[in-house]
Amino acid sequence: MMRTAISLMLTLAPLSALAAEPQVEIVAHRGASFDAPENTLAAIKLAWEQNADASEFDIFLTKDGKIVVIHDPTTNRTAGVAGKVAEMTLDELRKLDVGKWKGARFAGEKIPTLDEMLATVPAGKRVFIEVKCGPEIISELDRVLKASGLKPEQTAIISFHAEVIAAVKKVRPDLPCYWVVSLAPRGQKPRTAEELIKKAKEIQADGLDLSANAEILDKTFGDKVKQAGLKLYVWTVNDVELAKKMIAAGVESITTDKPGWLREQLAK
């Protein structure tokens, strides 16, 4: 009897270890942006080192039709140099330093191109590519994605712009596309599950990527979204208790500035 009990304990041990792993996808926000300069090769490589399941980053189209990875429409904040991304060429943008603001050890980090970021993606991982401009980027986006060699399921497209999601789905129906929405936009009424589901269906989105708001997004809200056949993701969570509330609401993926840290906290 003792031998059987010991054998059973040994058999169950690996299952216990697996159970400790958080049951939610951990997405690095602009790479591991708490520790490295956002939207850089340093940040996305660190995200993979921190065992993120995926990494999110933002894209714009340059004056000469190239796709670069940067969050703002201007270079002011991260490069300390005034300039509009859409009015600058790739060569002009590549001369800027977008790392030194985060610390001397990151000095020299350049604004990456989309293909450079995609080249870092390991097997079994994926990226959330947030389109910050309009549908004019889609032709070049399609070309770069096809050239990357990554599978369609590894390159999800996200955007606040519903028209971008709709346009991508017309050109590349095989790509996962998620509509990004703030649940409590400033000066407006909170968004409801019903209105978001309706719009998501209209634009052929595969899911919703929502601001993490425990007052609005509860299990009832989450159940409605999932029963509609949509994926449910949230951003940007750097608080363990909020992350747990989102998981309880049925969220399948959480974007965070601290992927390694959040994974460790949720596994406790």
C-alpha cells in the first residue's frame, strides 16, 4: 500500500508542476518594456528571454513605404528629436537613438523594421502587431509577413481602428485579427459587451483586445464575448490582483510590461 501511494505521488508530481503554470497567455507589451526601451530589438529579445508567450509591438509606415516599429506618430518622446514618422524616410529614422532614454546600456538602439522584429520570433511563439496608422500600410504589411516565413497564426494583427481590421481581413482572412478597445474612454459611456460584439462581427474580427477594467469586465461580460465565438484579451496589466480578476472573467491573454515577473507571480 505504501509503495502504491509513493508511486502515485511520483506520477502526479509533474502534473502539479504543470498546474502551477498560469492558465493564460502572457504577452510582452512593446517587448519587455519595463526593463528595456519599448519597441526595440532589445525589448523583444528580452521578452523571449523572460519566457513571454508572445510580444506586442506597434507599426507605422514611413515616407518611403517601409514599415517601422514605433508607438507614437512622432519621434519626440523616444528619440528626443522632433519628427513625424510618416514624413521621414527609413534612413532618416534609422539615424535616431531610441535606447539611451532608458539607460546608457541601451544607447545606440535603433528604430527597428518590421522584418527585423519578426526575425526574432521563436518557434511556438507569436506576435501581436498593432497597426497605428491606416489601411495604407496593408500592402506592405502583407509582403513583409509573407517574406518572414512565419505561420499566419504567429502574426496576429491588432488595431484600435476598426477599418484597419476589416481591411486586413479582406486581404488576409487567414490572419488572426483582434480589435483593440478602451472599455472606459474618457468622457464617454463605458462600452458594453453587446455593442463590441456587434462591431467585431461586422469587421470580421476574431476577438477583442480590451483595456483591463475589473469594474466593467467581469465573468458575465467575458461569457458574452466568448459565447459569441470571439477571443478575449486584455491590456496592459502590471498588477497581480488585476490579472487574477481578468483570468476569473475568462480572459485568455494578458498583455504586460513585465512578462517574466507576471508569469512568476501567477504561478505562485
